[in-house]
Amino acid sequence: MAPPTPRLVIPIDLKKKPWEQKLPLHNRWHPEIPPVTEIKTGEMFRIEMVDWTAGAIQDNNSAIDVKTVDLSTVHYLSGPIRVVDTDGNPAEPGDLLAVEICNLGPLPGDEWGFTAIFDRENGVRFPGLVHPGIIGTAPSKELLNIWNERERKLEETGPQSLKLCEVLHSRPLANLPSTKGCILGKIQDGTPDWNRIANEAARTIPGRENGGNCDIKNLSRGSKIYLPVFVEGANLSTGDMHFSQGDGEVSFCGAIEMSGFLELKYFPHLI
């Protein structure tokens, strides 16, 4: 049997202001704000919500909305909702209200979002959680061949098979080896070995089986990382230091980049 269709208890009309909604919204916490609807214990229900500015920041390719947003109005909330049991008795002080999130997503027709960095005069600060974006060991030749083969196929067929050509036309799914901008440490540019290796060496952009570009914000002081060894001596490398970032560097750039150092302690290798 299919699950019951949730009852829509708070609808939203995106063309209307918060106070014009069928069930008006609120943006403060207070015990005397009256409920706008009621649900019963065990009932599955749906609540629709505006964004935290109620449309003050619009999808118009302009930052003016961000600059002039009135922060005294946030955050607009849907509710309050009165909760009663199956007999109609209201929840009482001292009760424990358990709410399970069964599903969530954007409102149909409004599938977009935004982020912003406000003016420095507003006192924006980021908590520091310093970590290396990249730490890993050198791949074996066999593993390198696997990477290049895998990523070549992804570049050739990935966008077509995923139907993402239009979305990803400027964001390739893979960056294959390239001599442009290539730096190979002690191997001197212009030598036969340099040209061959530069055409085989994997870019550091994605994370792979060797660790690499992990972008784990909690990979910081006091943590320990276990990396596989593929060549004699392991050939550990690290870089891409971050002052802070969210969970994964999902935007460019999704971190506060910086120079820095690591103080590492080597432990006996594990088998």
C-alpha cells in the first residue's frame, strides 16, 4: 500500500507578501502568537515555507537585493501549528514532541537558491578550522593508468549519458593530464622524461584512492588519517591549506584559501 499523501496544512503563494498569505507568517518567537492550523498525533502533514527573506532577495543577477535587505524582518516562519492527540487533547508543558522529517525539497517553480557575503562593516567573521585540502600518497603506475582510463571515459561520455551537457558546459567532469602549467618537482622542464610524465600525470583536482583532494574540514589538529601506500616510500604529499570551509568545497571557491604549515608525526606502517 502506498504511503498516505501528506495533508497540506500551510500553503504558500510566492506572489504574495508574508502578511498576505492565506495563513499569515511570523518572524518572532512568543507564546501569545496564535496558531494558524492544527495537526493530530500520527498525522503526516506538509508545510510550505518562503525563503528567510520572503523573496526580498530575488533571482535577478544583482547584488543590490543583498546590500539593501532589511535584516530586522528575518526569519519568516510558517506556523504556529497547534498539536493535539487523536482525542483532540492539546500537547501540554512537559510533554516531549517528536517530529520526523520524512521528505523535503524546493517549492515547485522556485528551484533556485543563493548565498552571500555581506559588507565587512556588518562584522562578518568566519571561525577558523584550519586543515589541508589535499593530502595523499603517490599512485603506482597501474593505479595511474586506471585513473586516466576512467577519467578519459568520463570526459568522453559522462555529460551525454547524464544529460548534463547544458549545465556542465563550463564545468568539465574530468581534467585529463596536460603539460600546460605542469610542475614536476625535481624533473626539469624540457627533458624527455618531463614531457612523457607531464602527459601521464593526474591532476590534483578530484579526490581518489590515494586520498588527495578530500576537503574534509575536520581533518585538523588532533585527527589521524590512514592513507594507502602504492610506491616504495609512500611519497606523501600535502597542500591546499584552508583557513575554513563548509562540509566539502562544493563551490568555487568554497573555502578560505591560505598558505600554512603542517606538523606531522609518522607512525610505523600498518599491514
